Amino acid sequence: MSESSAVGRPAYPKIGLLIDNQWITDRNAYCEIENPSDESILGIVPEATAKDLDNALAAAARGFETWSATPPVERSQLLKRAATILRERKTQISAVFTLEQGRPLHETIAEVERSATFLDWDAEQLLRAYGRIVPGPSSIQQSVVREPVGPVAAFTPWNVPVSAPSRKISAALAAGCSVVMKPADETPASTCMFAQCFLDAGLPKGVLNIVFGDPAAISEKLVRSPVIRMVTLTGSLGVGKHLTRLAADGMKPVLMELGGHAPVIIDQDVNAEEIGRLASEAKFRLVGQYCTAPSRFLVHKNVYERFVESFAAAAKSIVVGDGFKPGVYMGPMIHRRRMDAIDSLVTDAVSRGARAASGGARIGNRGYFYEPTVLADVPRDARVMSEEPFGPLAACLPVSSMAEALEISNELPVGLAAYMFSNSIETVNHLSRQLQVGSVSVNLFTSPGNDAPFGGYKESGIGREGGAESVESYMVTKTIAHRLMRV
């Protein structure tokens, strides 16, 4: 393992598999972990053997028997202890998070803190997983009860390596399920350090297991195993569809939070300059590498030029650099593949008539830094209008009406999030209802937290995380009919 000599940079921890509450580190390397800020190698990701996967599944089966029988109050107390430990360790976890992803420290600290709120919420929500009594004939009483679905296979991404695992682990454990998780290979340490908080909180053996290695082989093994009774993913549409097909063979429920391509509708009755500044803050947070990132800016023609000028000026003022440096707002992209993908989208759009109001090129020659890029006058047939950029690229085009903006917003097969800015109550009410997305933000850029459901329409996913639905997603409903007489 290498250790950066710069002040504030931590030693990178050794990554292991977590099986039956034991960390296993003596495995062959599957891949190297790269620091996207300087392209140095931080460490290696171990590859689980076939036997390791069998052991993880067996541990999850045993863990489920123990954990599902644990009283809800005790499960709640453990989640609260884990949240406390997570907050106590946020400085250490966020520093490693910044090291392996490049994201500025103020953002990684915020994500760790946000992740703890999911534990807070589910610790209380699990105590409200009520059943009910259904009136029946005089001699029969029907009880409806909620039970944990069983061991869960969970797959999480590199862009939010603490909060995505937090959503899934927290809700699954609250429901009484055990988990076998495959985190992203790019940011493994953040997830492992998060998992350790549960072990130190007293989680029984086998309830939480973590494996690394070839994603295709691991997903095939886990999802097809009769031990696994549910599959959940935060990731791309392609992977989500593949896992859903695998799960369908065993009639297993899925919870899929997949990609989007969030439209931003801006009406003519707003302060376009102020919204341009807000748009820059939202778009280039996390380098635009998050699923609800605003991507397609559909601006009324009467305020379009003012908006683009403000947006581009704000983008040009963003400080880009290593996440450990003071004043940095935007770090590097995660790897060269993402940077090349953004470059390809920019080239395509410009070749079709778009103009770069800001950015449009790589920064330097070491690390995966890319300029905050605002493209103006993007034609509807440009690839960036249909392909989620997942990077520091915003596409802007003028519209003649809110009806046209709505049409463009809904024309894609995905629908995760949308944003709108208008001072017309009628427009807000109409668009909020007609936008085919899972969450709509009006006159601000935000996304659902722990207390509200989050998920997508159409190909952007199945099911919801957060809110009252968080724990329910990992439970099944059973009806029990009692004959109220001696037999």
C-alpha cells in the first residue's frame, strides 16, 4: 500500500472480504485501486473465490435466522449505536473517501453525515412496521403481519460509496434481513470502513457480508443462489436490467435505483441570473457524477441568454483540483473512461452546432480533471440529449413554451429526477403532475433524504428507498386466519 506524504492524507487501509464477521485479506488481487487525482495506485481489491462466495451465502443464511428473530427494539438500538460510531469516525472515513475518489473533503464529510441519518430514520421506522386485524366472519379473525423477506444481495456504486450502502444496509437490517453486498471496486475502503461500524456496534455474525471480484461472476452466483430472496442495486440501467432478469428466474423481488437524465425547466418569469449561479453549484457538485444531477437545461427563450451567460460565468469560477486542497469545489472524474466519455459527448454536440459557453477540455495531464462545461444551443439530436453524461457537462437549449419543455423532458425512457423554476402556481402544479419522474424539485436543487421515498419512473428503477417505504421494501406481507373456536 502507498501512503501520500501530503498533510491530511491518510494511509490507505488494506481491503478485505467480510464473511461471518471476519475480514479476509489474503486473496489474489482482482484489480488495483487508483487515486483519480494523481493516477497513483493506492492498493488492490481482493478477489473472492467460489468457496468464499459459498461461505458468504451460508453465513448470510445463518445470520438471517439469528437477526430475524432479534426483537425490533434491539435491532433499533444497534442501528443507533452504528450511527453514533459512524459520526465519531467521520473524519477518518471521509479522508479515505477523498483519497480514493478525489472528492473535496467538505463533500465527503457531508455524505458520511447524511449516511448516518439513514440509520437514524430506519432505527425508528422499523418500530412502525405494524400489522393489522381484518374483520371477518364471527368465528374467524385475520391478522396481517410484516416479515423480513430474507437474505438480500446488494450491489452499490462508486460515486456514493457510503450513502448508497447506508440506504440498503440500514433498511435491510431494520427489516430483519441479512445482507451479502458487492460494493464498487473503485471505492472499496469507504464502504468497508462503514461496514466496520456495524461490527463494532455488535452486529451478530453473518448478518452483513462484503465480497469483491468479477461483477458478472459474483452477481450470477449471488442472485441465482436459493439463499438470496431479494436483489437490490444502485447503478446503471444495463446492470439493473441484467440483475432483474437473473432475479426473475427465481421470482425474487428487486429494488432498483438506476440512472436518469434530469431535466431542468426554467420559465420566463424567474431571475435567470440567480438560477444560473444555483445551477452551477448543483451541476458540478461531485463532478456531476450522481444520478440526480441536473443535465438538460430547458430554458424559456425570453430568459435563455441571461441564464446561459450566468451559468457559464459561474462554471468558469469553480476551483477544480485535489479534494484535500482548501478552496477546491470540484475534484477529478473517477477514471479515464468517464473523462473520455464526456469528451466524446462534447465533440458530438459541437459537431452538430452546439457551442461551448464554458469548458470543454481536460485540465492538465495528470489526474482525471475536466473543465466544468456548459454547452449552449444544443440540438435535440445531439447524443448528450439522450445519453446521461454522468460528468461535468450541462446541455442548454431554448424552448418557446413550458409545453415544449415538458415534451422534451418526458421523451426519454428514463425518469429519476426533475427540477423546475417558475413563479406561476398553475405552471408548477401542472408540470409537477405531468413530469414522468420519481422526484420533482421546485425552485431549488435538492433530492429526497431519509424521510421521503426515492426512486424512478420507467426505466429508472423499481421500488423506493427512504421514507416510510424504506423498511417496507425489505418485507413481505403475510395473512394469518384464526378460527376463534376449539377444534
